[in-house]
Amino acid sequence: MVEAKDPPEDTIPIVPLLGVTKPAESLVSPIDRRSDYYRHAALVVPHKPVRQPLMTIPNVLTFFRLLLVPVLLLVWELQWHLTPTLCAVIFITASVTDYFDGYLARKLKIATVFGAFLDPVADKIMVATALVLLAVSPPPPWSPQWMTAPVVLIICREITMSALREWAAAAGGGVSKAVKVNTLGKWKTALQMVSMSVLLVVRQPLSDLLPAYAGSPLWGRISLGAYVGLWAGTVLGLWSLAIYFSNVWVHFVYPEAKKHQ
């Protein structure tokens, strides 16, 4: 039987942990692990957080777009002679600010976390408001029954998409990348914005804007084109939603898959 040897005097015996023995650490070791750890901890000073400004130009435009929502509702209810045209101008202005706030944030490199949150919220609030108003009082020759289906589908799609992106952000990993805006989503937004703007404009009788064209079928044809465009945007929105779901479906079926990526 081999007798256990005592460790040399220049070593520090390590107390076994759960029966696992480790070799002794030499006193003449070039690295003192304990002091090295504390030295490293002292050098790693926590980085002081930098406060992002809220009132940047893009964020101001987004706030302005949000403020246009109650203005749109107020003008709609006042029922002035040119109310339909004014409502169309307000919505078009909001759509333009939606483009420029993102463009300026990228161009000037002043994108903020708060802006990234507020921008889609302002978009959805404005679009949903305008859709509900068009469903209540659509332009001729459409009735509320004709507007109900696309309006409901668009709003339901946006709610579902928001929930999907929120879940993807919480899931982490590569899931959030799978729900980034795709080309279909951009075309959907463009078609919906243009179609809704035109539908708001043609609520104003043509004789009020162009008396020389009173009685012309022009407004009816434009209204028909805008209605078709709204449905086209609806279909593209549902198509893009299906693609987003197909990208993340594996994470629903195999929720542990992201841990092994």
C-alpha cells in the first residue's frame, strides 16, 4: 500500500470540494489567482450609462404625428365644407413625417431606443384611426359594409404582427431577425398609405374642388382604384404575416431550438 505523501512546504493544500481532489498550488507560482481576480475586478470599472436625448428631430416628427391624431378626429367631427380635404391633408402630412423621421434618424445617425419604440406605435395609431373613420363614412360609391372586411383584416394583422415582434424580442437569439421588415411589408405600407389618402380625398365632392368637372365619373374611377389598392395592400400584409410566421414557426414547435443555435 502506497503511503500518502505530505505536500511540500512551499505549497498550499487545496481543500477538496465534494470529494474531488486538486493538485496543490505553488507559492512560487507566477500568477496569484486570487489577487489577480481582485486586481482585474478593480480595473473593470462599470461604464457610466449615457442618456439618450428624447427631443431629437426624428422624435419630434414622431410626436407631431401622434398629435395629428386628435386633430384628425376634431376636424372630422366639425363637418366643415372642406372637412374631407382637410382630413386627407392631415393624413398625408402624417404619412410624410413617417418617412422623414426614419430617414433623418439614419442619415444624421441620431436613432434612439425611444424613437424605435414610438415610431411604429404612432404609425399604427394613425392608420387605425383613419381606417375606422373610413369604415364609418366611406367615400361614394362604397358603403360601410364594403369597407368592413379590409379594415378589420388590416387592424387584426397589425395587432398580430406587434404581438409577434414583442414575443420575438423576448425570445432573443436569432428569432428577432426573422421578423424584421421585409419587402412585402414595405409594399404593403406604401399601398395602404396611398390608397387611404386617395379614399380620404374622394370623400370631398369633385364639384367642390373642380367645379368644371361636376358630374364627371372621374372621382368614381379614382375611388374604385383606391379601393382595389386598399385590398391589394391587405393581401400583401396577410402574405407578409404568413412569411413572418413561417420564419419563426420552428421556435413555436421546438422552443428549445434557439438554445442550440
